[in-house]
Amino acid sequence: RKTASSTHCPYKGDASYWSVLPAAQAGKDAMWAYEQPFDEMIEIRDHGAFYPSKVTIEAKPA
């Protein structure tokens, strides 16, 4: 779920944040992405990143 949090990077632009549900304290603002990065960084548009201290991502074979 998108939160009201945001940060600004002088190289990439403004980042938006999302919380992982259930939104326990550890899941708050666990992911961020640059929805409208500066033109020089357009490659990162709509790609998310996670704080490793807030989430664990596991892949299991189908």
C-alpha cells in the first residue's frame, strides 16, 4: 500500500514509498520507487527496491 512518505535524491528525483501488508512496524515504508525520475535516470522508472532490514524475499520452485 502506498504511503505518504517521500524522499528526494538530487540525482534521481523524488521517491515514493509503499508498506508491506500486513503493515506491521517492520513493513512500513519497506519499498520505494521512482515513479517520475529525472530524464537521465529514466531506466529506473517504476522499478521497486526493498530495505533488506524490513523484508525477506524468498523464491520457491513452482
